[in-house]
Amino acid sequence: MLKELLLRSRSYRSFDQSFRIDRKTLLELIDHARLAPSSINLQMLKFRPVTDEGECAALLASTKWAGKIKDQTLPPKGHAPTAYIVICADTEVIASAASFQKDVGICAQTIMLAAAERNLGGCMIGSFSQDVLRRDLKLADRFVPMLVLALGKPDEVIELTDLPADGDTSYYRENGVHFVPKRALEDVVIE
């Protein structure tokens, strides 16, 4: 069951824009992250759900997608995500969020797996300006945006492939299919 969710939880970059995700669904996804482990149980992360179309458009404009794919604009026009969750560090809980990056990863993966369970998909985006996000989402200075989760109903095919002989891990798109090379199990286990 978990492996099936992992296989469905890919980095989607094209969505059915006619399918809207509501705030209630985002709160349910955030609730999963709230229950996840937290370093020293500080629970320093806060989550900003975004469903408003204007805020979604501002987030799309201020994020950079699929850095390894230079010849295409992603998401394609008319295939943007319809919701976002911005994971923020709360500096009133702890001044330096840098040492708690693992919490961001744990929460992001938890949310993405919960989304996959609902037949939703998304993309974790780390390429953005914290200042622009703070301004566009009217976040208080105490909240530091750490990661953006773009969410929607995926409308693309993603295929996992074996690593090519040259070892290149770069993902690529051909004929509308997004290919993601993965290392073999024996290549990631240290004996």
C-alpha cells in the first residue's frame, strides 16, 4: 500500500485546471503533517493554505519549475495547479529554522502521500523568493517560507525508468510523457 502511494506521488508539473481543490481538503492534508514527527517536538512549522485564484496565480508567477527542462515552460499554459500549501518556519518558536530542514522534508512528503491517497498530485518547489512570497501572501515577518507545495489533479503521465548506461539522473519529457530515471536498489545500498 505505501509503495503504491510512493509510486503515485511523483513531481507533477501539469494539472487539470477545471478541478478545484477546496480549503477543507488542504486543511485535511495539513492535519496529516501536523501529526508527523517533529525535531525535539518543537512543531516549529506553520502551513499557509492557498486556494484563492489570484493568490494561486501570484504563486505560479513567483516560482520556478523543472530547472533541468530548458526547452519547455512548465506547467504548460492552462495546466497550472489549483492549490498550494506553503510550509513556513515560525521564528517565534525557534529563531533559526536552518537546523530543522528535515522537518520540512518530513511534512512535505507526508502531505504529498496524503494527496496521492486522494488521487491528487503535486510538486515540491524550492525555487522562489521568500520576500515575494511573504508580500504576495501577506505573511507576518515571523514566518519564513521554506517550501512551496503545488497541488492539483494531475493530467500528465510520469514514467519511472532505469538509469541509462551513462548514469545521468536528469528527468526529461518526450511526446507528453515525463520520464524520471531511478537508480537500482543495489546501487543505493551500502554493503
